[in-house]
Amino acid sequence: DGGITQSPKYLFRKEGQNVTLSCEQNLNHDAMYWYRQDPGQGLRLIYYSQIVNDFQKGDIAEGYSVSREKKESFPLTVTSAQKNPTAFYLCASGARGETQYFGPGTRLLVL
Amino acid sequence: AQSVTQLDSQVPVFEEAPVELRCNYSSSVSVYLFWYVQYPNQGLQLLLKYLSGSTLVKGINGFEAEFNKSQTSFHLRKPSVHISDTAEYFCAVSGPGTNAGKSTFGDGTTLTVKP
């Protein structure tokens, strides 16, 4: 089955801790994206990658980091510098400028 | 730069009534337009899209949208809604070569279908 997966579904972070959210796709898409969604709000772009070994900051990149070592994988690290990390995180992939295919999301909570 | 405005944050409607969710966009170049649906605690899934050609686009679950270039709008419609249509709906704009393929999303419209 082709698709995009995110893990874990729920993630708990302690103060001062870095945590990594996983995103994997087998759709052979070049582009991958990370969004943050807060209650009652739309999607805000954190980082995106158009090709392996290259990525660009989105609108709210501060406190986050990514890597794109493989076409299939685009993990997001929420660092301790992100002071308000509680949110629903969505990963997506797609062809450039075209339909985006979303994963099921990871809900990050702070202990 | 491109932007999207969804004109209604919440739309309550009774079952079997028609509904329209409004979306306006701005862009200095040609655009692709999308409507996505999000059910609680899930990711988004594509309802329909406009890339080129006919301005009336039909999507899944009986939804359709009309691209109006002069009014820069892409309103979503359904002639008769069901309880199962209750969800969050997002309008998005992107385009060939614009912003390195990024999409810009509206803030969403919560559609609540009441029995």
C-alpha cells in the first residue's frame, strides 16, 4: 500500500528535551513538508524539502530542525529552544506545487 | 506572495440542506487551487483540485467547486449534506514554480451538519 506514515501518534516531551517525529513515504515524491496545527487554526509550514539533502525553512522554523538523507524519510526534531511545542504535527509529501498527501499526524504534549 | 482567505470560520447547516464554503485567494501568478477535508485527529485528504481547464471541478463525496478568476474565488459546494460531512475544510493555493512548490492554506472552515 502506498502512503505516508507518521510515528508516534502521541509524543510526550519533558522540559529541555529534544524529541524527533518520524515521517516516511513510499509514494516516490520528491517534495516533503512539515506543518504545525494549533487548535482552531490552519496549517503553518515549519520546513520543506524539494529534494534529498536539501531543505528550506518555512514560516515558523525557529526551534525545529530537519534532515533529508533519504527520499523516503523526513524526520522533524523539536528542540528545547521551541518554548511552546504543544501542537498537532502533520507531515505531507507531493509533487512540486501539486496535491499534497498527508500523514495521520503526531500530537506532541509537554509534561 | 500568495494568500488564502476562508470567509467563514464556522458553518452550521441542517442535514440534506445545501452548503457553500467560501474561499478567496490572491496571487500574482497562475495558481492551482485545492480543497482538503480533515476529520478529528486525522491528517488532511484531498476533496478536489483545479489545475487548468474547466472551471467547474467535481470531487469526492458529492462536492464541487468553481474557479472564478475575475473574482479570485474558489467556493466549495454540496447540494445536500450528510451528518458524515461534519469536518474541517481547508482551501489551499499553490502553483507551478511559485514559492518553490509550497502551498498556502486558509485558516479552515468548520462545517457542522445537524440532524
